[in-house]
Amino acid sequence: MRLLFPLLSLITAVTAIAVSRVQPDADHAVCRYGGCRYEQLMNTMEERGASASGLAALLQEDSSNPLMWSSYGEYLAERGDVAQATLAFQQAEATGGGLAPVLTRVANFAFTHDQRAMGLRVTPRILEQTAEYDEILFSYLEMPGAATSELLGSAIPAAPRPARAWLAWIRDHADPRDVVSTWQWMQRANLTDEKSAVDTVRVLWANKAYDDARIVWTAYAGSDGNTPGNLLANDRFERAPQNTPFDWDLSARPGVEYARHDGLAVKFDGTQNLTDAGVVQQAIVTPGSYLFRAEVSAASLRTDQGLFFQITDADDPSRLTVQTAPVIGTTDRTPLDVGVRVPAETRVLRIRLLRNASLRFDNKLSGTLQVHHVELVPLVDPAPAVASASKHRS
């Protein structure tokens, strides 16, 4: 008996050396009963390719390895054994539920093999950990099978980073109604910020979803910034413009400076024969009659071409283009009025401060235009005349 244990040890050592030398297949009896080392099995599969028996042997060596369960599941799925692959990925989730790379492999299998419930279960855990897999996960969520409203707060967790990333995704990939519903959910959950609001409004506006853009902006800002009865926001330039279509766009132009005091001072330094002063706002309208009025004053506006406000259909200027009288030289505060008749096809008006290019030698514009107040107000159309019928008396 005392010789038995040394003999068994010797046999084990010799077997191990032999196994190390011959590099047996994973389905060899020695490996099936645990006689092969983990690194041997890995080396064998790297040289000869993965096999069900090889992966099973690896799992026998390390059954708590979620990466091996994922590889086993992918192997089974490739061969059409979805039922067994599902069980393998469930083990991967159970053993590596905190690892985003593992959960992403689970999600890839789930969403591509009609296991949507599994995919929706692991998606929020991935999104809460990292932004690395956002694009692939969001593309899966946009596949047919669930309304956007059903994803919010479940597959899309109520956390700032994943929620804002999802909003950015659907702005480019989904119907504007889904964008609005996502925004409203985010606002209820206190997940919005100015950047997400501005970016969302701009994308909706660019896609001509004007009313949806207004819903988002007023929900974020609390109002559209308009004085009651006036369709133009920030009509006296009392605050710095916000970077949305619902406020002034004071885009930088060579030779132009802006200053907010008693309205907006637009200063020209005499270096440019400019045609666009960079003062723009847009307004959502309905068909009907409107009055545009700008109260302005001027100081030493030189050259032959004055400044005027132009109002056009923002989508198609051929439908509607009108403009005020031009201002030049030095003038006291005066109103510039023009009537605007909005046709049925027009949805948005664009108001701009422009100037025609001068053909003179001294064509550079200098001086200051002070814009004190601007408004666009609807007018009540007169009721159609009702013809009175006189009765014929015989």
C-alpha cells in the first residue's frame, strides 16, 4: 500500500507529460475526464478550430467563465441549435452579468435570434456602463417589435447619458413623433439640458417638423419667448439670443458688429460692400394677413444702398417675398411697415436685414442702424360682404 501512492503519482506525471507532447483533441477520453490543461485545450482549438466537444471541455475546466459560455452559445447558434445556444447565453449572463462585453454578446444573439425579451433585459445594464455599444444596441431597439414609448424607462434607462444618447440617435433615425415622446419622457425624468433641447429643436426644424420643434422648445424654455400678439421672439433684444430658430440668429459677418442697448445696434465699419447684415429670425404662421413693423433709427449710414427688412417664405421664397423701404443716412426713430399676405402653402416666414450691393466706387457700408423693436402681428381679415337680395315686387 505504501508503494501505491508513489506509483499513482508517477503514472499521473507520465500521463501529463504525454498529453502535453501529443496535444490530443478535445474529445479525447483523457480530456473528457479532465486530463488536459486549460491552455492545452485553447491551443488545440486555435490550431484546429472550435468544436462543440472542445468548448464543452473548456467549460468543464472553467464553468464560471462567461466568455466561454458566450463562445459556446455563438458556436451553437451558428449551427442552428438556437435552443441550446439560448441556454448557453443564459449561463453567460448569469456568470458575467456585470460585464458589458459579455452582455453585449448576449444582446447580439438575442436580437438576431428572436429572443427580444432577453435582449431588452440586458440592454439597460450595458447602456448604464458604457457608450461603446450605443450604436449597435440602438439599431437593435429600432427593429420592429416595440414602440418607442415602451422602451423608455426600461430598455433605455432613466439616466442622463444613455437617455441623451438615445435622443441623439432617434433624431436621425426615427419619426418626429418618437423624438417628441422621448423628449417629454426625459423632461418628466429631469434628464434634459440646454444642449439636448437646442440640438433637438434644430434637427426637427431642419426636417420641417416645425410644430414639433415648438413643442420641444416651449416645454424646455417654459414659453416661446414671444410678447403676446407678436409672432417674433425677443422683440426688443433685451436678452442674448438663444441658439434656436425661435430667436434671433446674429451670425458673424465681416465688417459688422452687434450691441444690445435700446434694442440692437448694428454697426458697419466701412470695409465691406455687404448684402446680408446677419440679423435673422423665423416665425411659424398660418394663412392670412399680417403686419410687419420695425422701429429703427440710423446714424451716418453711407453709400447709395440702404438697409431693409425682407420677409419671405422660408421654404420657397417664390411663394412670398416682401420688403420694407430702405434706410440710409441719419434718421430719427421711425417705423418701417409692410403688409404680409401669407398663402395657404406657407408655414414659416423668414425675416432678414439685407442690403442690395452697391455698384459705386465708394460702395463700402459704414454707420449704425439701431433696431429698437420688431413685430409681426396677425390682422383680422374683413368679413366677406354679404349681398342683399331684393325681392321682386310685381
